[in-house]
Amino acid sequence: MKLLKIISVLLLAMCIGCSSGDDGGPQVGGPTETPDPDSETPPVDNSDPFLYSATQNLKDVADFPLGNIVSASKLASTSASNTTFKDILNQEYNSITAENDMKMANMFTGPDTYDFSDGDAIVAYALENGFRVHGHALIWHSSIPNWLNTFEGTDEEFEAQIEAYVKATVAHFAEVTDGDGVPVVASWDVVNEYFDGSAVRTSLFTQRIGTDFHEKAFQWAREADPDVKLFYNDYNIAGEVDKRNAIISMVSNFISDDIPIDGIGMQMHLNHDWPSTDLPTSIQDIADTGLLVHISELDVKANYSDDLSELTVERAQAQEEQYQRVGYYYTSIVPQAQQFGLTIWGVRDQDSWLYDGGSDWPLLYDNDFNTKITHRGLVDGLEGVAP
Ligand code: G3I
């Protein structure tokens, strides 16, 4: 296998060396919009068992938005790799989420002081290139600005700061609309990870506002914008049954108490072999709430127990199948009117929060932007090929 990898790297290097701008180079940047049968463009090296030549863009095989994550600095960059990144983004996706730039720690810079500039740049890019923006995330225990952690005001003053922040942020990002008058920012993760297992997580927000801070947050967001879609977002909704049940019971309390909520974000940070049967069960359970369902942060670890020093074909195929399962179950289980979309948490492996110096390979593109077989798995699933 090592030999195969070496040969494929050599072949790829030769292709790069002999290509020129106009007549194409190696197939980087995912599938082309209209594959040209007469093109001299060398195909992806099919002898590499980890790669495949994609012919379809993800957004074209799904009836719902397909998303990925961005940062303002990447979108502004003209480096070769960020240019390729943007080519892939524009070709394959029609929805974007800020990986970090629209979190509280980045935007809430001081008491009554906000810096929306990174988010504004992302929204401007989305407007220019026809993307929907999913806002992430208004309140999350892991994204608190330092000044707020040490805020010396009373609890009432603390709550007033959070209320003002939520309202100002939602109102600000409601301002930009496309040519049809549709707001570019369609939705927000209002509260992220309220639960720790099936219990309410202790956080600065529960301590200073109370365990009902999440209900208040959804009401504040709705007051600031009557139309934007409001999501609750969490991890392990697939895989942790007790946590899922706690979330479902929270949703039914919201509905009976008239707390506004439109959707649930299932983060979907998965492993190649986990969850198994609970994956379709969880998607069904969440769809049964009647709310919108967003697969909001999809990635699949291939090496979660660190038993591999390099990816094996067998593990890559298991990972491909897990991607296929997500695409297939989401497409076939969630009623179309509730399919808010599917967002992948990164483009290249090396850009993933899970990369860890190269010890895992969780995404759909390798570090040279070639499409991996995981991409094929997701395409198959989205097209309805049963795993
Ligand atoms: O801002 C500094 C930057 O100035 C510095 O140069 C850099 C070098 O280390 O660190 C930068 O901040 C890091 C930031 O990512 C940008 O790279 C933070 O330390 C790091 O904690 C942060 O990690 C992000 C993490 O959320 C925490 O906010 C990850 O990129 C992001 O992928 C991850 O995403 C979360 C979702 O929001 C919620 N669900 C779980 C998911 C994975 O943890």
C-alpha cells in the first residue's frame, strides 16, 4: 500500500509539473460543472484507493442546501490554497457557516460593544456568490469573551448584557437581503450545547441567569427578528439516547410554553463505526418533533482510538460508508419540508479541528484538495443509494 501511495504521489507531481493554467492541471477543487470528454485534463489517479474522480457537485445531488465552514480571513485571502478552497466552496456548496467568526467570543468585544466586521465580510461574500448563511452560535459555554467571564456587575446587569447582545446581533445580521428581498442570514444556532449528557450543563449562563437562560435567549432572538429560523444545536444527538430524549422533551416544553424554536441542529461529529443503528433512529426521532432538521457539523473520524499510524483502505471504506449512511438516512427519513440542510465541518483534512497533526483524516478532501472516497460515500447517500 505504501508503494501505491508513493506511485500516486509521483504521478500527481508529474501532472502538476506538466500542466499549465488554461489547459487544466490535476483535478483539484472537486468535480467540474460540465466535464469535457475531449479535455486533456489528467484525471485523479484512480490507482490511489483513497481518492476518486468526482463528477458531481454535492449541492447538485441534494434537494436541500449543502454547506461548509468559512472564515473571513480565508475568504479575503488570495493565496493559492485559499483560492482553490473558494473554488471548491463556490462549486460544491450553497450554504456557509462561520467556523468561529460569528461566535460570541469574537463579536462581543466589551460591555455594550460589538464587532461584527468578520461576520459582515462573510455575509458580503455570501451575497456576492449566492450562498445562504447559517449563524453560529449566539450562546455557547465554550465561546465567552474574557471580559464577560470576569464581569463584575450584578446578575441582572449580566443578563441585560446578554439580552442586548443577542438582540443586537440578530437585528444586525437581519439587515442584508438578496435581490429578492430574502435575508442572507437565514438562521441562527441560538443556544449551543445546553445539555451535558441528559443534565443541564453548569455554565456561566446557568450561574448568572439561571437554567432558563436558553428559553430567554430564544425569546430575545425572536423579538429581534420575527422571521429568522432559530435552532438548538448539540453534539451526540445521534449516539446518546438520554441526551436526545432530554432535547426532545425540551422542545415539547418550548412548544407548550410558546417559546419560539424552528429547528434542531444535529452536529454529527461521528466515528467510522459509531453510531451504527442509532444513526437512523436518531434522525427519525428528531424529525418526529416536526421541526427543521440541520445536520450542522458533519465530520467522521477514522482513527478515534488512535490505533492507526496511517489510514488503511479498510478504515477509509468504513468511513466512506458512514458518510453514505448520513446522506442516505437524512435524505430518506427527514420529510422534505423539514430538510434544512447538511453542513460539513471543513473542506481539507488538515483544516479540520480533528486533524491533530495528521493523526486523523475526517473530511471529504485530502490536503491537496483531491476528492476522497468519503466524498463518493456522501454523494451515493444523497442520491439514495442504500448503504
Ligand atoms: O484566535 C486564535 C488565533 O488568534 C491564533 O492564531 C490561533 C492559534 O492557535 O488560535 C486561535 O483561536 C482558535 C480558533 O479555533 C481559530 O483557529 C482557538 O484557540 C480554538 O479554540 C478554536 O477552535 C474552534 C472551536 O470550535 C472552539 O471555538 C474550532 O476551530 C472549531 O472548529 C470548533 O467548532 C465547534 C463548533 O463551534 C461547536 N461544536 C463543536 C465544534 C468542534 O469543537
